[in-house]
Amino acid sequence: MGSITLETGAGTEFIDITDRVEEAVREAGVQEGLAHIFTRHTTAAVFVNENEAGLLEDYGELMERLVPRGAGYKHDRIDDNAHAHLRAVLLGPGKLVPVSGSRLQLGRWQRVFFAEFDGPRRRECMVQVISL
Ligand code: ZN
């Protein structure tokens, strides 16, 4: 099992972790299988999509539209970060990516992202490679 540690720098941030996931997959020594990229945080998520400057802003604006901060959430009575939990719920804590030849089988424009919704924080993301 590999592990990626991240220091996020903003409240909402999308960090491309593809190269570090690839490294963990190589270290696992699995030729054919699945990489499970999973974060054990309740205000962060993992997703796969394109790393393009405009899209990085669009992801953030989408989340702001869907789950605006401070919109009367009950959790804000105790923690003031309900928006971060709810945004994480939309994306989920993990993704499975096929592995072949010890490489992630991503599409040409696909990258693996760690989504921070309650930063800045120190975060961890697990990479477990399952041999098939
Ligand atoms: Zn909370």
C-alpha cells in the first residue's frame, strides 16, 4: 500500500496527483490490476478529469454553485465547514483506475486529482494496487 502526503494551500484546491500515483503503482510491482486511490478525509475527495487551467477554475465554480458556502447547513452550527463535507459527498472519497504493464490506464487527457474542500491542511491519500 502506497501513501501520498499533501500540504494543501487553499480552502478549495484541486491537486494533480497522477505522477505520484504512477510512482506508487510502479513501486507496488503489479503488472495487471486495479489502482484504488482513496482518501480517508470527510472534507476531501478524489476524481479523474482533465488538468487545464480554465477547467481548474470551472471545477471550483461548479462546486460553489452546487454547494455554496454558509447556505444555512445544520453542520455549520458546530463546525462551519458543511459545504466542504457536502462537496466531498458529491465526488466521493476514491476512484479505481485500471493498471496494465504497471501503468495507470488513463485516457490521453485524464489525470487523477485530489480535491481539497477545507484547506489548507495536511492530507493523506492511499494508493492500493490490486493484482488481477
Ligand atoms: Zn465538519
